[in-house]
Amino acid sequence: MSIDSAAIAASEYAAPLAHYVERLGACRDIVSHLAEQGERTRALLAGIPEERAGFRYAPGKWTIRDLAGHLADSERVLAYRALCVARGDQTPLPGFDEVSYAATAGADRRTLADLVTELAAVRAATVALFAHLDEPALERLGTANQYPISARALAAVIAGHELHHLAILEDRYLGAVR
């Protein structure tokens, strides 16, 4: 099943998520985008030397390893939300504090290669989830972080969130790393 970003109404997600959804522009097939994006992200991160994976562009900012771990954690949370919403679970889903997740994840005790492998596995699971949801499941609304959200909007948020962080990676990390 393809998901067209143009079909996602603003009422299907909270206003604070709009910048993620809007990053996709006119994407006709978010599922294919997620698959291709996952491969591009894997290749980009895999090309960073391990000795540079602990780089922070400023004091108190995440390392490249932290960023990779954050992408995996966030995608897991968002994909779980999509699964719940798609299955019609009306249980309100809580928000999550990405800063505390990153602080306790231990990404800097792992290799970047290990984190990249994990992120690729998470993306494969996400693609498999969205690829097999039918239109009613994708359009279904649930509640996450006290706001209504559809399963298809969550697909867009996952893709847009990664685009957001890849732009930061390119702009603030890789220019200094290369």
C-alpha cells in the first residue's frame, strides 16, 4: 500500500509535528521513500569513521552515535504508535522524552556500526508494517501525546523526523568531521 503525503490532512496530526510532515513535500509513496531513505541513511552513517562517531558539534549536544540511537528509538516509538492506531486501539498513547531516552540509551558505549545495523533493522520492520496496512488502517485515528494522529501521518512523521536529523547531521556534524 502506498501512502501519498498529499492525502494526509492537517487534522491527522498535532501542529508541532507539521514541520516533519511538510519536509516530505509531495511524496507520492511514503513507504518506498522510507525504504530508500533507510538505505541512504545506513550508507551515510556507515561511511563515518568510528573514531569520529563520538563527535559533538557543541558542548552538551549529542554525539553522532547518540543521534543514530535517537533515530532508532524514535522510530520504534512512532511505529508502535502507528501499529496501535492501525489496529484500532483507542488507548491514549503517552509522549516520550527523547532527551532522557538518549541520556540512558548508552549509545556511546556501542560502535557506530552496531547502531547502524540496529537502525537498519528498525527501518526494515517499519517498512514491513506500513507496506501491509490497508487504507482504513492507515486512515484510522488514535491519540498519542494527547493529540489525534493517524497511522499514515505517523509514517510521514517518521520519514520527516529522519530528514530533519539528517540535515542537522550534514550541517553541524559532517562538515566538521570530514
